[in-house]
Amino acid sequence: MPAPASPLLGTLFHACGGLCASLCYTPQKKIRAWSWETYWLAQAAFCWLLLPVIGAWLTIPELSAVLAEAPKAAMLRSFGLGALYGIGGIAFGVAIRHLGFALTYSLAVGLSSVIGTLLPPLIAGNLGTVLAGHGGGWVIGGVLIGALGIGLCGWSGWLKEGDLRGSSAPGTFSARKGIPLCLLAGVLSAVFSFSLAAGQPVADVAAAHGAGHFQGNVIYLFSNTGAFFTSLLYCLWLGRRNRTLDEYTSAQAPLAANWLLAALSGLLWYCQFFFYGLGHTRMGSYGFSSWALHMILLVAFSNLLGLALREWRGCRPRTGRVLATALTVLVAAVLIIAYGNNLAAA
């Protein structure tokens, strides 16, 4: 039996997920004497390997029976698409070096939001049905407005960099290198939405065994481990090339603190999709809009966190007005998507 729809409660769960997503990379700033690849692999081991296993074991009744009954093809598709998502995450990190955080975020996350939300129903051939359905126009409109708001956030971040650094671009700016990577990151990050959709038959089996709203946690056993597999290969290659593999045991690093920070990063990353699953199962017939809600709320909370940490202090009034407009548009997009889903549920 499908879980009952409750779009407003689902939106609140997506807000919890977006908040966790906006916080998940902040512990990285406190890492000491570890290279990027050492930290990345450590946090990936928690968020993409260990925690999905624990989460599924705690929340999926009769897990072994679910895995035995679930279609193996769905498991493999979810794993493979998750591996592609892992490549997108790597491309995102490299793109930031060439375009800066603001422009990378607006291009990659905005593209991921639109592709990851609209392409699944388009491929399934039911986008027209969605548009004609009760509240469907509101949902699609909210997705597009959300993409506009993400773009405005990117513009405000670009202006902020110019205000605080005295230039309009980072010192290593290279559009020729950064934009292709950014587009690749946006497309492959959206693939995670496809990975979750591919694993839905496994979640359906879990629901039949009584998993209820926690049914999505079983998908992460495959989507997340796919992302971990890609990250493992890349980080091991970097560690060997840069001779940093011994940092995990180096006496020069505060090992206990670094491992705790990596675990905290992994926990926050996993929690974003733990709450995503709780929200997605409550969105009703327009569940595909979950990805847009997650992306929009992630960007909104990231910018609000920056305001709370006073990262925008010293910016020109014009920059503040653009940011305020962007946040207003994002809030409007969330409300419009929630309203459309609520119309459909009613």
C-alpha cells in the first residue's frame, strides 16, 4: 500500500534535508594536515557506505527478505547511476577552482534542479499528463521559478566576490576550463534523482514488508555505494599520485579530530537524503518535484547560513538587494511547488 500523501509535511522534511545539505561541508574548514583526497574519502566512507547500511538495517523491516525479493536489475541501475553522480560531485569540486563558488553553484545546482526534476517525467512520457493534472501547472511553474532564484543567488554571490576581493572573478578564473566542468557537474548531479527513481522497485518491495515512509532508505544501499565506488577510485588515484595515503595514520595530523569532523560531514550529508526520503514519500502524485524542492531549499539555506556567519558583511547595498530578491524568489518557488502538490493531493 502506498504511503498517504501529505505534501505540506513532505515540504517540511525537505526543508530539514536542505538544511543538512547546506551544513554538510562546513566541518571541512576545520580539517588539519589532511589533503583534500584524504578528507573526501574519509567522509565518503561514512555518508556513502557505512551510514546507508546502518540506516537501512534500522528502518527496513525484514531487510534480508527485501533484498532477496527485489529486482536485481533495479539494484544495478541504481548503483550505476549513483556512480555517475559520484563523478558529478568530483567535477563540481574542480569547477569551483576555475569559476568560484557562486557561479559554479548557480550553474550546476540550477541545471541539476531543472534536469533532475523535469527529465524523469519527460522520459516516462507523462509530463503532458502532469501539466494537465490538478495543480501540475503550479508545480512546473514553481520548478522554473526556483531555477530563476538559484540563478539570482549565483549573481549575488558573484557580486559579493567582487565587493570583498576587489575584482569580479577569482584569481584562477578560467571559463574555458570551468564551464564545461560545471555543466558536467550539473548534469551528473541530476543523475542522482534518476538513481533514486531506478531504485524505486526495491523501495516498493520494502514498502510491502512494512517500511512505510522509510522505504527510500533501502535505495541508498545502491545509489550511495555507487557514488562511493567512484570516489574511492579517484581518491586512491590522487593519494598515490600525491603520496598522501599515509595521512590516515600520520602523527602530524590531529587524527581523532579529523575523523570526527569527517564523520560529522558524512552524517550531515546522509541526513539530507534521509529527510529527502521522508519528504518524497509524502509528496503524492507529483513526487518528482522532490528534487527541485531539495535543490531550492539547499541553496536558500546555504545563503542564509552565509548571512548568519556574516560572510556578506562589507558588500555593497546593491549586492544585498540582489540576494534579498533571490531569497524571496526561492521562498515563493517552494510555496508554489507545495501548493501545487497540495492541490493534487486534495
